[in-house]
Amino acid sequence: MWNHGFFDYSPEHGPMKKLMTALLLVVCGFALSLPRPAEADTLMSLYQSAIRYFPSLRSYEYKEQSLKSERTGLGWQRVLDVDVEANYYNLDTRNFGAYPNNDMSIFDTIDIFNKKGLDRGITGYEIQKNKSLSDVEKKRIFSDVAEAYFALLMNTRLLAVHEESLEWIDKNILLVDTGVENGVFPASEINRWTIEKLSRQNSLLSDKMEIARLKETLRMLTGLTDITVEEDVLTGNTQVTVDDLLAHTPELAVYDLEKKQVELDIRKENWSRFPDLQVGGSLIQNNEPESTGDQKVVSANLRFKLLDGGRGFRIASSRARMKSIESEAETARSQYMSLYLNTIREMNAQREMLENLRVARDLSADNLEKLTAGYKKRFVDFIALFDAFREDITIREDYITTFSRYHQTNQYLSHLSQGDIYF
């Protein structure tokens, strides 16, 4: 007897166990085939979709490929720069008359001082600068996605608040309607609540229109056909520093790379004084009647420019360009420092405002509940309850708006300071 627990294929229980196993496999297969609930789109998942989709980023990819090929070609050109020269001429002499001559030369120019290495370095910095410019575009895309994402979350929450307000008004209308029949409430109060209901219905329509617009914006940014967002577990870094933000600002990196390129330009001009080595050979077909015949020549020589009147002016121009870049970089650095400081201050103020609004929201909800109970007993008139209701809606709207703005700023600065949006 082979006893292996549930899968017992003993002669006594084999058929039943096989049937149960088959049923289990069918049930498991059916469960696996059921559609899984769609996962909500997070801020970073939407951003990653936008990076894969955005057409403007492809131009940077193509340029990077071009620059890398150019840099590889400069490496080969250092040792493989071959020229061929062929000449045919007819020589007319007094003694022997006219006769044809021809020659062919082939020589390779070798960069023995690796001046091409400076060109490769300049191209390498150009590749890095292209990457930084791509990061500038990614930063803009992230900002656009974050703005639409948090606006969508905000309007979704506002929609829920306005739906709750309509339910609350409907309950009051039902209460007043009953009270009118019993002579407790004047009929005019039904009209007042109905007017407020119509106003809130318009707010609801505005929310839905804005949600549809924001979803369309995210679809255009990401290329996704269906957008489903839920609030992330927002655990952004509240200790963002200006130094971290400046270290991950691609606009400033572009200036640094341009300065390095100019430095290599100056070195390139100075190194142009050094010679290149030329090695090669020539074949001269000499048809002169009294010549010794064809000649084969193997040669090696150093080739350099003796005088270059424009070199000093080109160096001076590069140095002036260096000062211009340094001045622009310093100005940009100051501007970004001021921008980041103000944004951090704004984020900290929003956090404090959020705490105040949270307390005010709780107090307002408690106040509205008490006034509603008093209204039912006619201890509180319509105006007092109506004002409290509107105040409660305003506080809840302010809380949601501040909550969204705070977390948008916090997430933007957190990702910017970590540099994890540049990939």
C-alpha cells in the first residue's frame, strides 16, 4: 500500500483520489484564469510610462548613438588616417622629346602625441551633456505628470466631498419636508435647501469634467489608454536639503560640462604645435630614356605647422567663452538655490497649514453635527445651520487642496534630491 497522504494512489483508493486530483487541478486552473483586478497607477509608474512614450526623448537617444560612433571613429583615426596620391604627367624635354611619367604615393598619418584623444574627450563631454539635456526634459515631464497626478487625486477627493454634501442636503430636505407637513418648518426652507442642492450639483459636474480632463492629460503624457489612480503611500523625504537638490540639477551639470569642453579646446590649440608622424611609400614610373628605371621609395617624416597666426586668437576666444559660461553658471546656481529655498519654505508652511486644517476639519464636523441636532428640534435656525454647512464644506475643500499641494511639492523635491527620475 502506497500511502502519501491526500495523493494516495493505493489500489483501494486510487480511482477516487485521481478524480479528486483532477477536480482540484480544474478548480485551480479556473481560479488562475480569472481576471485580476487592475493595479492602480502610481506617480512613478505613470512617470516611467511617460519616459517610454515621450517622442522628444528619442532624439537624445539618437544623438547619443551618433556621438558614440563619432568618438569611436576618432580613436581609430589616430593610427589609421591613410591618404593616396596618384599623378600622371607628360614631360617634354629638349633632348628626348615628350614622354609620359606617373607616380603613386600612399602614406599613413599617425597621431603620436594623441591629439585625437582631446577630440575624443570633447566628444565624451558632449555625450554627457546630451544626457544632462535629456535629464532636463525628464525633469519637465516628471513635473507635468506629478501636477496632473496630484490634481486628479485632489479632484477625486473633492468629488467625494461634494457627493457627501448632496446626501446631507437630501436628508435635510426630507426632514424639512416632513416638518412642513407637520407645521414645524416653513415651506420656504425647502426651496433654500433645493437651491443649495442645485449649486452643489454644479460643483459635482465641474469635478467630473476636471477629472475627465486630467485623465486625458495623463493619457497624452503617458500613452496609456486607461488611467486608474489611487493615493500612494506618500512617504517623501521631509529633510530635503538645497545641496542635494543642486547636486541633482541637470541644468547646472550642462554648464560644468561646457566648461570642461572649453578647457579641452584650449589644450587642443596648444597641442596642435606637436607634429604628426607620416609613414608610407611611393612608386615612381620613370620613362626617361637615360633613367635608371622605376623607383620605389619608403619614407617616414614628421609633419607640423610652423606658424599659425590664428592660434592665439582662438585661445583668447575660448578663454572669453569660459568666463561667459562661468558667469552664466553662477547666475543659474543662485536662481536655483533661491527657487529651492522658497519651495522648501512653501512645503514646510503647507505642512503646518495641513495640521491646522486637520484640527479645524474635526471641530467643524463636530459643530455641524451639533447644529444639525439642534435644527431638528428647532433650537437652531436655518441660517445658522446653512452657514455652518458651507463653512464645513469650505474647510474640507481647503484641507484636500492643501493636502494635495503639500504632497505634490514633497514628492517633487524628494525625487529631485535623490535623482531617481534620471534613468
